[in-house]
Amino acid sequence: MQYSYLDLAKMIDHSLLVPNYNQEILESGIQLAIAYDVASVCIMPYYLPRCAELLKETDIKASTTIGFPHGGHTTKVKIAEASQALHDGCEELDMVVNISQVLSGNWDYVTQDIRAVIQVAHDAGQKVKVIFENCYLQDEQKIRLCEICSELMADWIKTSTGYGSGGATLDDLRLMRKHSASHVQVKAAGGVRDLATLIEVRKLGVSRCGASRTKEMLDEYRQQAGMPEIQLQSLGKSSY
């Protein structure tokens, strides 16, 4: 096959952000991520300490969200969220831009908002993915965000939260890769639900994908490659 199992598994940020997920679902989701050896687990903030604890003996990153899902938190609140997440073991922060300010053309505010979270994370030696929520934006706004994030040394730019009116599109991914600096990676979120699409976005230069259908995509690869089926085991009860 064109790509190895790890080439594709290490593209996946396994998403555990659905608000009605209970602790049992979160625990089994972390278990799944470990078994399939993905890139990271992006989990709701309150469960981040437990997630980081379970991942510490692996190379899978613990990640969470900042200003999620609407981006309208004040910058001070985003800084506080980022600081708490870093304290709780976060290695990658997925922050939402202030969508309202982007649509208003208040680029100084948008820049300072993004800069503040990047600075907190980078000072702690960790990384940031900046979420645009492209479904609400025009191409010129997406391009300006690419330029800002390139200037601010963002680690990734990301298409969407998965909770807006639309997710990643191939056109948006092409645009984001074209207009961002080479040191900025691109993450697709919302809409990558099968192996063929995962491979297609990789060919466009995407290095990460937010996914809830991790098992289905990677099982399809393993079946095609003649690899053994992954057996999931219980991690035990959590006190969180």
C-alpha cells in the first residue's frame, strides 16, 4: 500500500468532545486511541488530567479545546483555559478564533487573541492548532487567517470545530495549504469519515485529522493490508 499503517494512524486526533459522552465512553475512547496508536486524543477539558495520565506511557499526545466551540470567549478567559490545560498535562491546544471578530474585520483583535494563546503554549513547550470555522468565512478571511497564523508561528491551522454548519472541504484544505507558511501544518476536522478521504487529504498536505470514526477507518486499512484485528481491553474504572 502507498502509506504504512502508522503514516495514517499518526494523522488522527481521536475526538472525544460530544457533550453527552459519559465517563465510561471517555474511558473507552482513550482505550481505543491507545490500541490504535493514533497521534492524539482531543478530549473535553474536565477529563484532560485523566487522559494525560493514561497517555503518559505512550507517544500519543493529550489535547483539549480552548474557546470551544464558538470562539467568543474573551482573550483573558482563553489564556486561563490554556494555562489550566497545560497544568493538567495538555500537549496540544485546539483554540477557536474569535469568529465574530473575524467577520467584523477586526484583525488586530484577532491577531492578539491568537498570539496570546500561542505564547502561553509555546512558553510551556507545547503546541497550538488554530481553528478557523471555515463554514462561516469567505475565502479572503480564510487567507488572512492563514497569513496571521504563519506570522505568529502557529503549529497547525484547522478547518473547523466539527460543531459548525459544515466541516472540512477539499477546496478549503487546498486554500489553507497554499496560503500558509511551510512551518504551519494543516488539520482537517469534520467530514473525514473513511479511509479513502483520509488518504485523499494526506495527498493535499494535511498532517492531522480530527476523527470520531477512528476505528472504522483504521480497521479498513488493517483489513486491506492483512493485519490482525485489534482487540480492545478495559482500562478499569476511573475515579474522575
